Amino acid sequence: MFGRGIAMKRTIAGAVLAGGQSRRFGRPKAFALHQGAPFFTLSVAALAPIVDELYIISHPSLVDEFRRQTDIPVLLDMERYRGCGPLAGIYTAMEWSQSDWVFVLPCDMPYMRKEVTERLAAYADSAFDAIVPLHGDRTEPLVALYHQRLGSVIAELLDAGERRMTALLDRVRVRYVDTNDLAQEQKVWRNVNTQQEYES
């Protein structure tokens, strides 16, 4: 069981999203190194102190490598929604988890820190369905908390062939949090999509 960084009466499951094909990157981003550490371990480190349970949501082709590198449970998207993107990953975490909230974080944000995730988690309030950072006029829906009760809404969207995160946000009660209130360094929101970005 992971330690809690915030004294609040609600439980959180962490879900590191690592199921993408990384086509633009050319190889699985989860295992790329930043300062000697695989990307996915940096996402894990940003979540572990504030969650009650932690999962990696991945692709069948990556499971064996994850299991060689970590003891954290590795989940595959529910078969019904496999290959349907982040919404499927969030739904899968909700199906496995007993926690009130699922805090999702992608595996390709090597600058994310636990101080930032801790501040975001502090906004979790059952009056809202989702807690999402707002970076100017751009949302960060893959660095966010989603209430367990959204499972049925996500399933409805996926059954209708809808995969966009914005489709979910448009249907639920969202508390947007200015990224300036979460981190002074804007680089924590930077993700790595290409080899050029990685090398720079």
C-alpha cells in the first residue's frame, strides 16, 4: 500500500498510461531514459506518494518488459475497448480499482513531480466529476483525476465509438485548475513525442 501525501477522506488509484504505439517516437517511450531512469518510473514516482493503489495500463506487446522492470500491476485495456485510446485506459483502471478517484498520468512526461500531483489531488472534491489542469486555453486531460462514478459515462462514449477526451469533459462536471497554481516551472507539463524532442 502506498503512503498518502494528503490527509483527506477519499481514496485515489494511480494509473500510468503506457499503452500507446509510440509511432512518432519510433520505440516504446515508456522505456526511454531520462537521467538514467525509464520514463515510466518517473510517472510512477510522481503518483506513488499520493495514491492508495497504482497500476500501469499498457499494450500486450509491452507487458513482459514491464514485468521485468517493475512489480507494479500491469493491466491491459478491457478487451471490449482495447485499442480505443486513453478513455479505455481510464475505464480499465476504474474497473480494477476500488478507489473514489483515478489519477491518470501518461508515461511520457519525465519532468512531472510529486509536488505537482499532490497539489492537483488536493482539489479533489466529490462535487465534481473530474479535476483537470488548464494551461492557458488548453486542457491537460491526461494529467487529471476522474471520479469512479464516470465509468458508465466512459463506457457509453466508447460504445458509441467516441474516443476523444474532450467528449468526456463536455459531459461531466469539471473543476479546472490553472497550471500556474500547480507548478512554477512550465516544463513539468512537457511531454516527449519524437526522437528530436527527446534528444533536445
